[in-house]
Amino acid sequence: MVKEYKIDYDMFSALEIIKIIEFFNLIEKTKTAKVKVSTLIEKYHEYQNILRSKSLEKKYDKMMVDECGISIYKTMKAVQNEAR
């Protein structure tokens, strides 16, 4: 089944959209598999640089919780705590 993320496609370039979706897929993967902490942190920073908006981050976090049952914010907070 192909997921359809509710991304504001007109706000981003094709490459940025690909990176956003790759990050979402990586976040989803953390539910079922071990993902390298350094990779998650690197991709998260890339994701934040693309969005450049706390309100968009919150919007997409809510979308991920609604669609997949996983919070980007909570996942990354746990990952960053683990990395310390």
C-alpha cells in the first residue's frame, strides 16, 4: 500500500519533496526496525532545513500521528536523548 502524505507540494521543489518523504519513511521505520541514530539525526536536520517553519513541523507531526501513529517530535526527542 502506497501512503499519501499530506504535504504542501507547491511549497517545495521535487528534490525537497523526495527528502521529506524519505524522512517520513525513516521515521515510520523506527516503529519496526532499528535505525542508526546518526542517520536519523542527519536526516532530521535536513528535514528541518527544508521546512524552516515550526508551524509546518507541528502540522506534519500531527499528520504522521494521525496517519501512522508515530510522532516525529517524540521520536526525535528520544533519539537525541539516546545520542547524549
